[in-house]
Amino acid sequence: MFKHINTLRPTLRATKFNLHKPQFNTLRMVHSIASANEFRESTASGKVLVDFFATWCGPCKMVSPLIEKLDTQYSDIKFFKLDIEAVPEIASELEVSTVPTFILYNEGKVVNIVRGAAPPKIKAALDELK
């Protein structure tokens, strides 16, 4: 038993200290919006994409990895996710009846809406916003 543990120790030590570069500056992620106030603050300034989704929505789950990838490619655009069941007042206010729906903002104003999981349309809308 002890022999087995000792043979693993060098491997664990090697993986612990074999860090090539810290990724702190390049780490980006899509932030979740949890309230109406947070939504208003998040979309008030700058270039923003909000992904309106539902946890039960298959197409939403399918397109989610693409949105994560696009977030890293468009560093000048802020990406957010909003669960329409968690913040229904915003979904109702914006008349979001289809999920996923992507609404793009520039300085607080809606500039484009993409309904459905349509990667080419989402990318085109981001290119237009850029």
C-alpha cells in the first residue's frame, strides 16, 4: 500500500507545478443576470449581447458553447445570459417569446435581435455591432 502511494507522489508533484502560463488575463466568461436591476445596469453602457434562455430549452443548450467561444473572440463586447424563468419581468417587458433569443445593445439601445439558435445570424449580428 505505501509503495503505491510513493509511486504516485512524483506524478502529483509534477502536475501541480507544471503550470505553463497563468491564464488570469485571458479568462472570460458569460455572466448570468439574476435580477431586473442587474439587467438594466449590464445593458446601460457599452456593447452587449444578452442570451435569453430557459433551462429546459434544447436549442439553448446546443448554442451555449458557441456563445462561450464567441465571448472570447469578441473582447470588446460584453456577454450575458438571462434565464427567462428566473427574471420573467425582463422577458415580458422585451416581449421575448422564443428561446433562445439574442438581443444586442449599444450604449443601452437595442440594435439587433436574433431569434433561435442560428449561429451564422448571431455571428453576423456581432460583426455588425463590432
